[in-house]
Amino acid sequence: MRAGRITVSTRKFEVVDVPTPNAGEGQVRIKVAAAGVCLSDVHLIEGILTPGYLKGDCVTLGHEVAGTIDQLGTGVTAHALGDRVVVIAGERNEKSQLTTLGFDYDGGWAEYVVVGTDLAVQIPDSLTFEQAAIIPDAVSTPWAAISSTAKIQKGESAAVFGVGGLGIHAVQLLKIIGCSKVIAIDPREDARANALARGADFAFAPDDPALKEHRGINAAFDFAGVTPVRKQALLMLGEQGRLVIIGIANEPIVIPSDMSFTYMRTQIMGHYGSEPHHLNELIELVNQGRLDLSQSISEIIQLEQASTALDKLANKVGNPIRIVLKP
């Protein structure tokens, strides 16, 4: 089969022929119908990210995957051939360490992917494979950051820094929860316009002086992974405000003033990924018609042109939310 793989030691990416995997005990094989392209994939190729638990030097990318089960391993009873599923993007290894699909073990930029039966979650016929595929990261990561890490409550106010592939869904989800005010901050005019269309109450460029009028918010989310964002976000927080860092800058986190930090009882929290229940909650929100992902698929590209998709995302060509690969 064809698969998009990276050699970690050289950061070389290419679509190559590899043996088609078979489902082992307690596993299912999924014929991939759609796989999302994430900025994390770009960061892996650029060397900003490195797999923590990869056995070997090569891995198939793709942590946002949906498709149809076409092979059952021994002992599998929870699924049937033909089930439409989306894949949970991570699992605990034998040492209880959190490992990630497409980083620490082979992902879904391929014709087939094999995962443990508990990582395959059934999706309704009404949910397209393209929309389902992006839920495990582009949607579930901001949902987990909002609902579990920041514990946002109805009526609170929030700022979202960086309204690209993850941040734009954070805007939607914050409004679903019932935030009284959602502010989107992004240097790109088209991204700000998109945030307003998705429900943001305000949208500003980072250098807009009008941002000062919105100090005192309950929570700020850094999806940009840019160091100056953290300082700006801290200045916007009110008493007991929470800064949740999701975007990775690979740099030290600096607190501008320990006096104001302690006096205001500010909190800084890191966030990574999501848990299985977040995925199920989001599928239910889609089922209820409360979460609309129809505008989230920017482009569908064949797997063979994965390098083109990576380049478009890295350079923000066309302001992509999510580019989806099809084998």
C-alpha cells in the first residue's frame, strides 16, 4: 500500500510503498477514507517536534483519521466489518505513557491503518468521513482544553489567540458552552473574518490598541504557539484568570511580573490532546446539530500530493482550516 512516511533522523518525508498491515489480536484494520493534515505534522518535519516513544526511525504520519473497518483481529467483538469509524489519536503504552498516532506509531496517511479496537469509535452515517477525521485533534483538543483544563463555565469570557485549525473550533465551542464574550486575536485579516463568521464577538489583530478595552477576561487560550502571545494574554486576564497553552513555541514561558501574577492569582496551564470521552461528546454535539463542521474542510488532496498539502498549511496558502488527504 501507499503511505506518507517520515524518516525522523533526516526529517525526510515521502509517499512510498510499504507492506499492507494486518489486524492482530484485539485490533481492527481500517480502510482510510480521510486523514487530516495538522500543523503538528509540519512541525515534525521541520524538527520542532520529535516523537517521544517511536520504536525505530520511520513512521507513517496522520493522527486525524476516519474510514471503514475492513478486517477484524482475533477476539474483536465490539466492531463489525463495514463499521464507519473515527480513530482516537492516542493511547497509553505499557508504561502508561501517552503515545500519539502518527508520531509514536504508524498513523493514517496511508491506504490502511491498524489500531486497537478501543481506539475506533463508530460514527453516524450523517457525519462525513472528512468532517469526522478532523475531530480527534482539530476539534477535540480545543474542546478538552476548554471543558477539562480551563473548566470554562457559561457566562465567562475568553480570548482565543490564533484562530487557525484548532483555534477556530475553540471559538465555536466557547459559544456553544455559553461564553458571554469570545475574542479572537490573529494577525491575518481573513482568519479574523472567519472567526467572526463562526461566532466570535470581537476579532482583533495583536497590535490593535482596542484590545486594552477587553482586559479582565476569565481565560485565554494560546493556539498560536508564539512567545509574545503569552505575555499579551497574561495582561488581559482578570482575577484568577487562566492562561491555557496549547500551541508549542519550544521556548521558555516567561511571567512578566511576579507581583501582579501572585496578586491576581493567575493560573498558567499546559494542555495536550484529549481523552476518548471528549471525542464522544463532540460526535453527540454534531448529532444534535449544535456543532457545524461543514465549513472546516478547506481542501481535499490526494495522498500522493501530501507534500503539497504540507506546504500549503505551513505557508497559510488560502488560510486553510483543515486540508484532508484521501488515499
